[in-house]
Amino acid sequence: MDDQPTNNPEQSQETIAEKIRCILMLGTMLLACGAGAYRVKAAMSRAAKAIGLTKLESSVSMTDITATAWSGKESYTSFAEQRRVGVNAEKLDRIMQAVAQLHEGMTAAQLRGILKETTARDRHYGIWTTVLASAIACAGFCFLNGGRTVECTCVFFAAGIGQLIRKLLLSRGIAHFIIWILCAVASTLVYIMLLEVGSLGGLLYLIQYESGLISSILYLIPGFPLTTAMLDFVRNDVQSALARFSYCIMVIGSAGVSVWIVVHALDWHVEASVVPPLPFATMTFLRILTSFVAAYGFAVLFNAPWKVCAAAAVAGAFANTGRLLLQENMNLPWQLGVGLAAMVVGIVATFVAWKTSHSRVSLSVPAVVIMIPGVPFYRGLVALNEGDFQGAISTFAEVFFVIMSIGFGLAIARVLMDDGWRHDMDTSHLPDTLDTDVRDAV
């Protein structure tokens, strides 16, 4: 690596402080889109090379970045923070496309202009589209969790109303902790109300459908940060991984405890109900269908383009159905089945990413989110609140290993398909050339 600053006169006129602020602008934009630590570091290193820096060291968390840049022997340290925790797969892909087109000899002003132009072209699904996506995704989840027509219908409306409330509160900048509590309470009450009305009208027996309640809040599961936390752990970016895990535990816990309070106050029970058997062909078809709509719905919530939604949904539908069949017919352990399915999804996502401009994370995360054990996690919270510590520990341990298996499966797929993941890359050393597409490394 050249340890001397560039001789480009326009670059030389810019101070190192201006350059690092531009680098941090890129990093915080990626964090706001839900990018993992390694992706952020790799993109910033590429940008640093493009604008004439000679070295960049950074510490990346979920909401902030501390970075030190060198230009020859001169160094400068700066800090940036962004408080918008969320996911925007479409914008993430556009930013990475812009980063992939960077070249040496650029100025910080040029890079800043590219980033501002990228931000100006933001595209988002409308609020009612996300409401419908949430409703359909959770209804599909409900079937996969053992629900049938009545439960899935109630979940559809409960999750849709909850998502509407979430979007309205997020637009007003309300803290996530409060939003997750209010949305969980709202979805729970809507689900209970619908079943109460049906039972009073003599249309159904209430006790038969109570277990579907848990699926009505699964749109609150932070699947994207949970998955990227696993990948951060695998890449040894522990600081970012722990921050994401802490956030996930906070919002999932706040939603789960809120539901438990409502259920306890209304004297409801959420024990698993007996699922009526279906013919093998019918069950397999419905699993493929509901896995598809669930993955597609979550991809929409991640603001992925429709082509990415479709690709992720197809991969998730067949991978998830396949692992369910293996678990049932070959007694495959849950953790192993989920890990193998995630690996298949990761390999498929890599092939699709090679042929398109979309990143692997945008293609793979929606497909594996439907495998996150949200229902068992809630049952663990219930057991903990009721003093069943042995049952809670057993359930939480199982949930932990299943989630770890998802991350390991995706990581193994990347190790198999990408040399950059087979070796521990030091992102403080800038790339020798910008000819390699940064998307291949992340």
C-alpha cells in the first residue's frame, strides 16, 4: 500500500477533516439502511481509497461510527451518529451500486454529491402497501405455526392494524420501545376482539383458536438486525453484533411482555392447540404458498424492490418447506434444518446477486426471516413471567441456537462462494485497486 497521499491537485486542496466527514456520511447512510458492520467498513475503505486517503481505521456500532483517517503522516479522528434504526434494502442496494462505481482521483466534494443524489432518489412503498404486506406475511406465518382459516383471518386484520399504527408512530419519531409496546397491545386486543365477537355469535369455539394470537405480533420481530447481528458475530465485529442483539432483545421483549400482560389480564391461554392433519400434498403446497407470501411480505417491509421480493420469496418458500419436510420425515434436529435451509438460501442469493445489481443481504434476509422462532421466544417469556424458570431456560436456549444456526448457515454459504469470507480481511488497509466490485465482498 502506498503510504503517501495522492498527487491529485484537487484532492490536495481538501483537508483530511473534509474527507473523513464525507466518509462518515457514507457510513451513517449505510447504517440507517440496516447494513452490517463489515459492509460499512468495506464501503468506507473503498471510498477512502477513491478520495486519496492512505489508511482508514473505524469502529462501527449499530448507531455510530468512530473513524481515524490518514493522509500520509497526517491523521484525523472523527465521530458520527445516526439515530434512525431501520431497514431500507432498496436504498442500500443503490448506495452500494454507487460505491461500486467509485474510482481513484475523486474528490470528497464529488463523493458527497453522489451520495446526495442517491438520497434524493429515495423510493418507499406506500403506507397501505406495507399494511397489506404485514397482514399477509403474519397470516402466512400463522399457518406455518399451526393456524388454520380462522386464526389466519384474525391475524391478518390484527397485524395489519398494528402495522398501520407502527407506521404512523414512526413518522412522528416516537421511540421504538414505546411503539413496539403500543403495537403489540393493539394487535393483541384486535385479535382477541375478533374471536370474542365470533364466539358470541356462535360462529366458533373460542378456546380452539387462542394460540394464533402470537402470530399477530410477528411483524414486530426485528428480523433484519437479528440476522445481520449473526453475520457481524461471524465476522468478529463483536461491538456491532452486541449492539444489534441488545436492540433486538429490547424491542422483542417489550412486545412480548406487553402481550403477556394483556393475555394475563383477560385470562387467555396461548398453549399450542391441536392442529388438524391435512393430506401430504395439500400441506406441502400450502407451506410453499404461505412461506412465499410471508417472505414476500417481509421483503416489502424491508423496502426491497419487487424483483428482490419475488426472488427472496421463491428461495424462502422452497428452502423453508424443504427443511420442514426433513424435520418431520427424517427427524432432523430443528437447528440443523434451519442452518441447512439458510445455507441454501445464501447460495441461491449469491448466484442471483452475481447476475443482478442487488446485494446478497437484500436477497437472503427476507427468505430466512420466516425461520426465526418468534413463537417459541414468546412462550419462553410467558414461562419466565409465570415462574417456570426451567421451561424458560430450555426454550430460550433452543431459540438461541436456532437463531445462531441461521447466521451460521448464511455465513457458510458466503465462505463457500466468496474468497473474501474465507479469510479475515483487515479493512484498515485500503484496497490496492478499485477494480473489484465491493458488493462481491459483502
